[in-house]
Amino acid sequence: MRYGMATLLALAVAGGLWLGTRPPPGLLEGLGALLLLALAWRRPLVWLPLAALAWVAAGLLLARGAILPDGLLREDLAIEGQLISVSREERLTRLTLEVSDCHPLAAGRPGCERLQRVRLSAFEAPAMHPGERWALTVRLRPPAGFANPHTFDYEAWLWREGIQATGYMRREPPPRRLAEARPGLREHALSHLETRGLPPRAERWLAALTLGAGERLTADDWGLLNASGTTHLMVISGLHVGLVAGFTLLLGRGAARLIIPSGWRLAVWPWWLAGAAAAGYAGLSGLEPPALRALVMTLVGLWVASGRHAPGPWQGWWLALAVVLLLDPRHAWRPGLWLSFLAVALLILAWQGRPRPRGLHGWAWALVRTQLLLAPLMAAAVLLAFARLAPAAPLVNLVAVPLVSSLLVPLGLLGWLLVPLPPLSALCWWLFARLAEALAWSLERAVALLPLWLPEPHLVTPLAFCLGVMALLWVLPGLAGSLRAAGSLALIAVALSLSPSGIPHGQLEVRVLDVGQGQLVELRTAGYRALYDTGPRFISGFAPVSTLWPPGQRFDEVIVSHDDIDHAGGVPLLAEAHRVGRFLAPPGEEIGVSFEYCLQGQAWERDGVRFRFLWPPADTAALSSNDRSCVLEVNAGGERLLITGDVGRRVERSVLLEAEAPVTLLVAGHHGSHTSSGPQLVQWLTPRHVVYSAGRHNAFGHPHAEVVRRFRAADSCQWSTALDGALAFRLGDEGAVPVEHRRRLPWRRGGVGGDCLALESP
């Protein structure tokens, strides 16, 4: 392979990614014709990159085409397949199924035979285990997730994992087991580990470090690793696969030196043996994406290091990137891929042309230097990928990296090698457990001193830029020391000068969060923060509010419109995990915590913004729970927000006697149900913006078509969290109201008001 081919191949893969995500009409036909033309030349330099481009683009198109059609929503489907993963949470079981057969039970429905992998919830399911084959009746929906700022993107995760539909298992007809599981070596190893009597955390960490069983780690484990910046140490990565390959290569070359003393340097088989050991270890760990990526990078690294007709380090880097993306183009959406390749690129820059370290002092300094160089670049990459920064990471990794790579991983792997000798294996794992507990204790102390920092959104990009440029200043060769130092000081000064974006006096920030079929609105002024409603709690016990903020947030007030579970579902979690000044709710409701009443006529002012309750009255005995809802009006510089909860049209007419018109922003009553947003309210308030807080593919048909037409006739700009994700508005700026939404749909081409909702519910 010519040295330029690797770069050309990587660029072709990048082109395939671009075409696959933004396909023009006739893409597949055009790629086929171009590939046939290239093959006529019979020159790899021409047809190989084109084949890579076509492979990646076609793979992405086929993957998107396999997503469940909307026409199968709420339809019963019969599927057969093999269980890939099974996790249990009390009565709920979560399943990932590799589909081999799928068809709708009703006639005249679209086919689902292209489905390959689905994720299911099952309540009170029978005993189910990975590897088993089952026949199930399910109801599915296209993959979707909440779209909120700086939170886990579940929809993107589903795409990366190749899951084309989510849903739940039906109890009737009952599921049937078609074939028992055939446990592999990894499953036997995990079962053996459970019998060894190790401390729970040590057992989980040993399974993750040596077998790639990251699913064994708890939420507390991941929280500690994220906060300390050591997540990369607890997955099967290049570090672990490289250790196995390096140790095997060392043994192989030592054996070659004994067998053929005169020609051991030319022996090829130790390199093949190292590659085979790396492949075997990655396969034992399940060949999950991080392990697969590490294996490809290790094999290319072995080829480069062998020096036999191998490309240079940069060509090897491009080749590894191209091969990883060719194996599965969805790797491009995995932040771990770019973190890995950025780290390797920095190491190439840092060490290219430098002599190999010698002696203990030389290797110790090389380790420290490498970690110090990696710290700012990795911090910048993590900031861009996850909008978080672990201040403890640089110092923690100076200790954690050598401890994990030199002691924990070798002890864990040696314990597996010595399983036939139980006393020696137990000794290795006992030492592993002691070191793991010591490391966990150290991480907890470090995080307590330097906790995880979640910067404000507008600070993420400039901070990442400063950190990235600082890393390059110290890595790029040929720069004077004075320039590196002066540039670093200047970048630190720039970073320190970045200040949080405060909300000006007299202005109100309104954020309608995407919580599915429910409601949660965050209200902020310069020094005041409140919530209107707390989102739903689902039958599984999951409350979306748990994903929105880290624990310990301060809310001056939490207004719960009424006690329906789609409005008050997050109250227990807010009371437990956050600091709430006071809860407010209507008389006659029960929300699970003590609260004060919201009553018609109550008013208060914060930072020049006036808040006022327009409903309910003191006597609510004759009202339904929906009609008791707290109706809140907020006035910021003459621009008004109105949130009506779930009140019906009769109460709306009473509210209009108190409400001021026109309204700048209206959160539509009852999620856009036809029982609310009556003609009198729409005609009197003529809201400039209307938001429907509704779930995607919700079973109620919210927002109702009649309501959408009514607001369209009033020239209101309409938004829906189901389509737009979380929405943010700034009121009181005496001009156009800026709108920010989290989900941009490629098929949107304008609508009422340009970028507003232009779709009517079915």
C-alpha cells in the first residue's frame, strides 16, 4: 500500500459519512455507476477509495431505512430473535433483541422485516437470559429520546447502538422461548467471578477491566469516574489491549531470542502472536465498540512498530481511523472514537523524533510529560462532547493511569491465567481488590475537593478552544519555550475573563423542557429560579427530571399545577436531590410533600419581573383536579407569559377576566388537548408564540388538529417539544423574542412564522 493510500482512504470514508447523512436524490445509483467506472481502470488507488465511500454511504442509508415505519405505531408485531442483553429493575426487565423475523399481526400494514435490533421493556417478564431465542408480541415506535440542553442524548445513543425501534412486550399472547442460551467463554468467566467472594465494587471493576463488562458498573461507579475524569480507564481500550499485545510480544521475542539467537530480531512470528493475543482478548471482552476500536488501533500499531513495509505513524493513524469507520460507520457518532484518536495523534506529535526514554527516571518523566500534555486536549474534547469538565482529572490521572496499567490490569489478567491454581488466582484478585478500593477512596477524596464542573452553555466552546490551543502550544515541535509560556498565560487570562451570562434585570428566561407526555417549565430572572410543574413519572418509576440537572440545584419555588402524575411526577426526586425554597400547589391536591397554596390574586416581583396567579380560587371543592390548576401570568417589560396547566375551556373563560392581552408566550393548556385552548382564549390573547408540551408519538394525538388550526388562524407561531425538543425564550428585551430549540429536523422547511410548527395532528 502506498503511503498516501491510507489518507485517501480515510478521506473517502469521511465523504461517505457526509453523503450518508445528507443523501442527494439518486445517490445509490450514482455511486454504483461511479464504482463500475472506477473498476474499469483496475487501479486500487482509484477504485478502493470509491468502494470505501460507497460502502459507508450505502451502509448509513440502509441503517436509516431499517428504522421502524411510522405506520406500525401502536400495532401488534410478532418478532423472533436472540437476546443480546437483559437487565432487571424490580418488576421491569429491559431487553435488547437481535431480530431474525418480524411481521405485523394485522393485515394491510407495512412490513418490518428490515428491523435488525430493538430495545424492549417487559413488566413481570419470565426468567430471560442473554443468548436465548424468543418469540414475542410487541408494540414498537421509532427510536426517540428527550432533546434537552446538556443532557444524555438517548436518541443518538440508540442510533450508535444500531437500535431501530423501542417499545414494550405484550403479555398476550405469552412469550415463547425458542432456544436455550449457549454461554460462551465470557459468560463462563463472569459466572466464575461471581463465586469468588470479592467485594462488590472490586468484582464490578475486575469484570469491566478484564472482560469489558461495563454493564456491571453501577450509576455510582460511572458518576465517580466521570467526576474524576477516569472513565477511559474502566473500559476495554487501547491501553488494555495494548498491554496484552505488548506483554505477549515481549514473551514472544524473548522466546525467539532463546530459540534463534542469531536471527531473533528478524523473526516475524512474535508480532503475529502479539496480534493474535490482542484479538483473542478483545474477542473475550465481547468485541464491543471500544474493544473493536482498540483492537484495530493495536494491530495497526503493531504493523507500524514492526517496521516491515509498514507506513509511518501518521499513515497508520489514518489507516486505523478508516478501518474502524469501515467496520461500522456509526462509530463516527461515538465520542469515544474521537477522544481515542485525538489522544493518539497528540502522542505522535509529542514523541515523534524524540529518543526513547531510558531508565526508571526517564520512563517516569515520560509518563508525567505525556499526562500533562494530554490533560488540556482531553479536557477540551470532553467539554465539546459532554459539556462537562473534571478539574481533578490531570492530577488524578498522574496516579491512576500507572496504577491501572501497571498493577490493576496485570493483576486482573494474571488472576485469570492462574485460575487453574486457585490459591494464586485468589491472591492476585485479593491484591486487585485492595488496590481498587484504595483507588476508589482516592478518587472520592479528589472529587470532594474538586467536584465535576458543568459550565454554562456559552462558555463551553471558548473554554474548549483555549484548552486545545494550549495543548498544541506545548506539543508542536520547534516553538520557543518563552512563546509556549506566554501563550499559555494569555490563554489562561482569556479563560478567566469569560464570565457567566447573567440575565439582565427586568428580563425573564423561559425554558419549556422536553419531558415527553408531561410538562416542566423553568423560569429564571437575574437572581431567581423557579419551576412550573415537574414532569411525569412513568410506570417504570423513571422521572425525566432526574436527567436534567446534577444533584444540589437551588430552586426558589416549585409550582405544581395539580397532582396528575404527568405534572407532579418529579416532585419526590426534586425534594430529595435538590434544595427547594417552597412548593406551591392548589387547595385540595396531594403532591407528596408539604406545600403552600397557589391562589388567585397572589403576586410577587423578582428582579423587575412580576409574577401573578390568575387561578384557582380559595374554594376548589367543586372543581376537578384539572380545573384546579395553578394559572400563572408573568410580565417582563411588557411581554407576557401565560401557563394554564390543564384547565378546561370553562375555567379559561373565567381566567380571561383577569388576564392581560396580548400574550407573548402561551404554554398551551393540557398539552394541546381539544378540551383547552378554546376560541375565546385564542381570540382574546392572540399569543405570538404557543408551545405544546407533548410527547413524541403520544397516544392522545396532542396537539389536536382543531387547536392547531385555531392558533394558526390567530397567526401564532407554534412550537412542540415533541418535534422541536426543549425550547428557550427570552422575554423583556423590547424586541423580537429569541427562540432556541434543541432538535432541528431536516425535513422542516418553514411553516407558520418561518420555523414554527406547520403540521396538524392526525
